[in-house]
Amino acid sequence: MMNRFANAALILIDIQKGFDDPMWGARNNPQAEANAGRLLAAWRAAGRPVFHVRHGSRNPNSPLSPTGPGFAFKDEVAPLPGEPVLVKDVNSGFIGTDLEAQLRSGGIDTVIVFGLTTPHCVSTTARMAGNLDFATFVAADASVTFAGNTARGWQDGEAIEVDPELSHRIALAHINGEFATVLDTDTILKEAAQ
């Protein structure tokens, strides 16, 4: 079987300390950061490309404000010198950054996207990657959804809070097979090692 990940780039999305703030509410996938670290370690060991994306909120009071401590990457996935770091202020890692140009100049046609949060920045980045014709994969168990990822009812504006695991699964179901292929960390690592 051909290794689909031989030249795949990891795109780590917003794995930042600001997401430890209790304002986000309960979360799923308590092992997500450890899985992200496992993927990152394997990619580094193989000399494969890695891109770190982080969110610089336009709201100065956000836990993800570029001027606050929450802007920092979580320790499990802190970039090494020379690894590309891109800063965005919208949901997609492709908007306002040179991510696409870096991928194309590196001859990369396959990406694995994961991080925080699944229904927002992970999903949006994966959707755009698929639309830009990259073979796109999402590492489900290296991604996180929070109960605080609420939606607003389109008629009455009422906040709708959804169980984080259910929200996570729905977000993944919406992109799987349409924009990306959703896999778990073990499956990606097993195939990447072949």
C-alpha cells in the first residue's frame, strides 16, 4: 500500500495556552495535546514538513490576544527553531498568511490538519485546504471542541450550547468525504511509518 503521508505536511491549528482558560467551558478529547505531540514527534523524526498556526485575536480581552500569555503555544507542541509559525486573525490558516504559498513552494500536496477548535478553525482550514486541491486529512483525536463553542439561533439569537463530543463529531462528519478524510492519530502514525 502506498504511503499517502510520505510528503504530507502537518498543520497544527491554534494549540495555544489561551484555550486553557475556563471561559471556553467543558471540552472533549483530553488526550488531544498528547496526540498532537505524538504526530509532531513522528514528523520531526522523519524530517517531514510542519507548520504551526496560531490565532492572534483582534479582541484585546481575548485569552488569545497577541499581547497576553495565552498567545503562547502549549508546551507539547512548541515550535523548534526553523519551523514555520503563521499568525492568523480569522478562522482559516490560509487567510492573511502565506501558508498556501509555502506549501506549494515546498511541493506539498497533502496536509494533515488538527488542533483547536474542531468546528471553527480546524474545520475552516481543512475546508479551504480541500477547496485548494490539497489532499486533506484531519486527525480527529488530536482536535478539541468546547461546550463554550456555542451557536446562535438564526431566528431568535438564543445561544445553543451543545455537548462538546457531539459538536466535535458533527463537525467532523460535515467535512469527512467532502473536504477531507478524518482519521485517528494511530492510523496516521501507522501508515506514515510504512
